[in-house]
Amino acid sequence: MTRCFIPTYRLLLLSASLLWAFSLQAQHQEERTLSDFNKIEFTGRGDLFLRQGGTPTLQIKTPDDIDQKRIITEVRDNTLVIEYDWDEDDWLDAAPKLELHITYPELRGIEVTGLAHIESPDLIESDRFVLDVEGMGRIDLALDVADLEITSAGTTNINISGKANEVRILNNGTGTIDAFRLISQEADVEVNGTGTVRVNTTERLWAEANGFGAEVKYRGEPKKTHFDKSGFASIKADY
């Protein structure tokens, strides 16, 4: 009798492929219709994919073992609030990772607490936009706004492109806020800790950096500047 032996590495590869395929199939998807909102408030862990459209909608993707009824989504005061309904049995568990596809007619701000990756392929246009982040992750946005305000605490890396008239940035964490590709006329920047802020402004730059490794880099040759630094911080041009 002839025996057929399959090499061990092929068995491992086959097992990994089956597990990967199973993980793709074992995913639950739900779509929720929303009332109008112009801000997003997210608490938890997840990937947020934003797209501009006529009707506000939310598509949620999670592993099958996550009860999507415990994912709270409601609009309060024009703000789409997304959070997970914790109970006493969850205190030892990590927050479940969510995949959220959000369609918005208009967007004026995002507030994040937790671990999140946020991106949007569309240019976000508004008279004012506020980004408030506390936690870890990465955010990539393109903006065309008159007034922009960014506040960050934690290790989130934020990449902003586009244009703005006035920019105010406060970095109280260890992450990087990179706005070299955002052309602004006026900018007020403050860094506390070991974080970095990069700005591109043409008229006025007020910058303050405090702490060990706090760093402000700027481009655009602003006509008016005022710098204040302490500790081992740095404020310098980058061309």
C-alpha cells in the first residue's frame, strides 16, 4: 500500500489558509440608518472609514462573537455617538475591535477616546472643524476649512492635508501632528511633553514648546512669529 505524506510546512500553510478563510466568513455586518449629524464621537477600539454622501448611514462589521446590539449608536445634539455597552462581566476584557463605515452629508468635528484608525478619501469642507483625540492610533484627513482646532493627548499620529485660514493645535501627548500639507494663513501651536507638531503657515505663527523632546517644525516662511520654549524643546524651520 502506498502512503502519501504531506510535508509539515504545507500542512501549516493549509491550516493557516483555512483559519484565515474562516475568519473572513465569521464576520457579522449590520447597517443602521441615522438621523442627521455633523459631528462624530467615538469611544472604544476600531477602524472608522468616512465618506461624504446624501443620506447619513452607518455600516458595522464585527466578528460573529460580538453582540452588535451592545454597540450603541445614537445622535445627540447633532453628534453621532458610537460606544460599546460595557457591563460588570467585561472589566477584564479588551474593547472589541469594530469596523465602521460612516456616510455623512456634512462633518464639523470628530472626538475620539480609545484606540482608533480614521481615514476619509473625501475632502471635508466646513467653516469650522474640531478634532479632539485621546488615546492611540492614526488619523488621516483632508480638509478645506476656515477655522481648524486640533487637540491630542496620547500617542495618536495625525496627518492633515488641505487648507485652512486659522489653525490652533495643542499636543499634550507623544504622538505627531503632521500638517505640513495643510496650507494655513495663521497658526497657534502648543506642544507639552515629547510630541511633535508640523505646520505650514504663511502669515503668522505663534508657537510654544515645553518638555523633554517637545518639537515644533514649520514651513511657509510666516511674516510674523513669536516663539516660547522651555526644557529641551525645539522650534525650528524645516525646508
